[in-house]
Amino acid sequence: MRPTTLGDLLDEAALTLRGTTPAEARQEAEELAARVLGDGPAGLDRERVLDGRAVRRLRDLVGRRAEGVPLGHLTGQAAFAGLELVVGPGVFVPRVHSELVLAAGRESVDGVAGPTVVDLCAGSGAIGLALAHHRPDARVHAVEFDPVAADFARRNAARRAALGDTAITVHEGGADRAGALTGLAGAADLVLANPPFMPDTAEVPDEFGRYQPRQAVFGGADGLRVVRQVVEAAAGLLRPGGVLVVEHGHLHGATVPALLRESGWFAEVSCRPDHEGWPLYSSGVRTTS
Ligand SMILES: C[S@@+](CC[C@H](N)C(=O)[O-])C[C@H]1O[C@@H](n2cnc3c(N)ncnc32)[C@H](O)[C@@H]1O
């Protein structure tokens, strides 16, 4: 019988994985193979003959990924805005969509020297750490209430600081306590947030419904329980003219902008789409009232 090569298994894996595109499936298969073989994806040799143990291990990882286990929970890492972050079971794996939230936030503090920034619902710390990486003059606070996730955020913060990024401060606690935790009142230039926003009864893919932490995905009966906390907290944290950018997904393309406008705390409210044109996040500028 012909020996099994890495190329055979990568082809098999790409068929098994239900990525949104064949290119994504192939990339995920390569990342899993890199995890098994200890090489970077770029160093993979398709002609390499795999022993039985490596074949079983790679097939097991591919099978778990096909069931919906997040790729980051299998590889232990996630890329976000040019950073490699440590992730694992118990913490939300950052999504590429959230890079648009980061980009909007960065744009809003373009002309602000030494901006003060708060990342609410920080998870692994992805958004706050990426902001600190791209804006070394920023003072960044990350707020996360789940102890497991906060631990990942602290680990990532320590790693990024060791690599030379400006250190960020991770606060463990709820978004509703962000003012007390950070000591900021009317002083932040920017609040970024990617809170849980799915209604509790929404049907979501297993990746989100079974494998990502429940408190990272579901936000009460209408999905907006934590979003409301974020809006209120941001109103207290931001200086007049400071900006809130909050991710909320396609279900809330009308409700969250309305929430911001009706609060009376935000003007210049707008909702922006993701790469496919679905509502993704809203932003508003803190009023003086
Ligand atoms: C969708 S995840 C986003 C994580 C990270 N910002 C990212 O983009 O990858 C939402 C995060 O909010 C946290 N969270 C949920 N409710 C919270 C609350 N009331 N206060 C603070 N964090 C909360 C969850 O534990 C989870 O880590």
C-alpha cells in the first residue's frame, strides 16, 4: 500500500472541513497539520510521509474542527490584526470581522495624541492589544468579567509587552463596573466593545452555540443585555467628543443605533457593514450633555 503523505491528508481534510470557501478549508487544514507536525504552515512539505500516529492525530483534529470546535481551540492560537494571540477552550476566539471595529476605533483617534482607550468585553484581549500594538502612545484598559477569559487576556498582555508593545491594563469585572475598575470618568477618548449579542434562543452554528463560551455569545432574551451595559458604561467613561464603537452583528442593525440615539448620550450615530454588507457595528460620538 502506498504510504500516506501529508498532501494526501491535506486533500482529505480540505474535503472534510466545511469552511466557507475551499481556500479557507485548505488553510485550516494546513494550520492543523502545522500543529501536529510542529512546523509553521509555510514549512509544510506535501511529499512528507506521515507515521500512523501523526495520521490519527491530524484526522482527529480535522474531525473535531468539522464538528464545530473553533480552530483556535485546537491550535491554541489565533491571528488578529497582525498579532498572534494565545486562545483555548473557555475564551472566545477573535473573529476577523472585529478588525473592522478596531479600524473604526483607530480612525477615530487618529488626531489624538496619547489617547485613552477602553476595550469592554475584552475576551482574549484581542481588540485592546491590537490597538496598543498599532498605537504605542495609547493607554489601553481592557475589561472582562469572566475569570478564564481575563486570564487569557493577562497572558496575551504579558506576551505582547515582552515583545515590545505598550503594556495594557486588564481589569477583571463587569462592563457595568468599568468606570470604577478603570478609574476613568469622562476621560476616555475611545471605547471599543465586542459584547455578546445573540438572543438566548437564537439558532447559531455549533461553533458558537456549543463550543465558544456561552457568556461570550448570548446576551439575554433580545441579545442586548450587555450591549445596554456597554452603552451606559461608555457614556460614563468617554469625554465629550469621545467615540464608542460597538459590535452587534446583523440582527441589531436598527436597534443598536436607535439605542445610542435614544440614550441622548451619543450623536453622529451610524451603523457600518461587514465585508459581506451585513450590519456589523455602530458608533457614536459622546455629546456634552
Ligand atoms: C464576543 S466575546 C468578544 C471577546 C473579544 N473582545 C474579541 O473580540 O475577541 C464577548 C466577551 O464579553 C465577555 N462578557 C460577557 N458579558 C460581560 C459583561 N457583562 N462584562 C464584561 N465582559 C463580559 C465574555 O466573557 C466574552 O469574553
